[in-house]
Amino acid sequence: MVFCAEWLNNLVCSLDKNCDSGLFESCAKLHYQMNGMDDILEQYVGDLPAFISFLEKEWGWKSIISG
């Protein structure tokens, strides 16, 4: 729930500033940080097949590489 409140606050602040060009970028950065993506991605540096497998298993992505 904290993530939702932070993201919404970031969105509202950006809208208040009429900052349309950076609106989605700032929300995306917050989403990335709140989900600890640096920690998640760090283990896959240099191992693209493992990363693709992670995306398929954990996030339900479909890869054209693995069929």
C-alpha cells in the first residue's frame, strides 16, 4: 500500500507542476525504485538467458526466443 500512496503522490505533484514531459518518467523511476529493481536485476548481469527465464517464470512474459 505504501507504494501506491507514493506513486499517486508523485503523479499528483507532477500534475500540479504541469510537468507532462517528465510525468511518466518520474512515475516509472519511482516504480523501479519501490520494486527494488537494482537488486533484482543485479543477479542477471551478463546472463541474458537467465534474465529471460526470470521474466517468463516470475512475470508471465512470453519470449519469442525460447518459443
